[in-house]
Amino acid sequence: MKPNRSTTTGRTTGAFQLSRPARRAWLVLHVAVSVAWLGLSLCLLVLGVSGATTDSAETGAAAYRAMKIFGDWMIIPISLLTLVSGVVLALGTSWGLARYRWVWTKFWLTLATAAASVFALRSGIDDAAAEVDRLRAGEPVPLFADLVAAPAVSTTAYLFMTAISVLKPWGLTARGRRWREAGRARGHVRRGPATGRDGGTPAPDRVTPSPGTPAPARGTPAPGRAGGPGRATPA
């Protein structure tokens, strides 16, 4: 990462920006693990519903044992990689972590779902798998409703976070507005996700004429227009 310097004063603004190759690498990682987390949640939901609704004791026991395999091997690395890669991308780009409402909301949702998955969902899966291992052959499998509710809630949360990542709604936070006003007061030319309406779509930088550039004379047609100002003459 490299310091973010003002294009007008050359002074460091205090933030660190990821280089372009690093930003792309972190973005690919973040998208990959986020999609994997959503897929994992859907798999756990399907297995939980299967275990709760099947009439076969063997199928129910197999569903909960399969959930334990996913929980033991995938929940912790995928959830932590999603959280860490998202924070790195936020802090290493102009989006920031607390400048835009959608980024701030997504951070807290990711943190909450990661904590719930690691500390609550995994323990529930372990308890269910241990319970079915104690059953005798042909004995009915108990109903574990929490292993249906938890994946359903997490899947809904991941779909919501996917939507706000694409739509980027709600504009700037109070901290983001102060950051933008401070940048304007210093005369910085900001690169990144800034629009005049505080939206999420990046806008091109404003071009400021260099000192000494003569202004066009009054009455002179605008460049690229023939036949006087305001009308273009067809070729």
C-alpha cells in the first residue's frame, strides 16, 4: 500500500491506498469467499430442512453429519476471509469503512453473521451430530429447528449484503460528509466514489485549468462547434 497524497499540495492525507494490482487481488478474493459463504449457507439450509422434514432416520442422520463436515472445515475460514478482505478493501480505497452508509452497514452485518456462525451455528451443528451418533439404528432423529432458522437468517443476510454491494444506496454517513468537506477545504482533487448527490457511483474528477491558461474570448464559438455558439453545423 502507498500513502494517498493530494494532487494539488503533494501532502499525505493520512490514508493508505492499495496499489491497483493489490486492489484487484483483494477484490477477487473478497468476491470469491463471499460467494462461497452464500453457497455454504444455502447448503446448510438445504441439509437442515432435509434433516427436519425427512421420514427416514438414516437420511436425517446423514444430513446432520454432512452439516458437521461443512461446519468443521468451511465456516471459520470462509467467514473470517470475507470479513478481513472486506475491511482491507474498505480501508485501502476511497470508499473507507465508515464514510458510506452501505459499507458501514455491510461491515456490521458481516461481523455479526461471522460471530454467530463461528460461535453459535457451529456449536449447534456439533450438538446435533453428537445426538444422532448416540441414536440406535432405526430410531427417529430429533427435530433441530435452530439448524433451519440459523441458515435461513444467514442466507437472507448474505443476499441483502449482495444487493447493497451492487446498488450502493443511502449516500454518505456524517463522518463521510465531514471527510468530503475537509477534502474540499484543503483543495484536494479526490479520486474515487464521489458524486454531487452523495451517491455510490464514482464520478470523474473535475478538471481545473492550469494557471496562466487564457480564457476564451467572448463570442468565440466553443471548440468542436461550427456556425456559432449553441448550434453544430452538420457535415
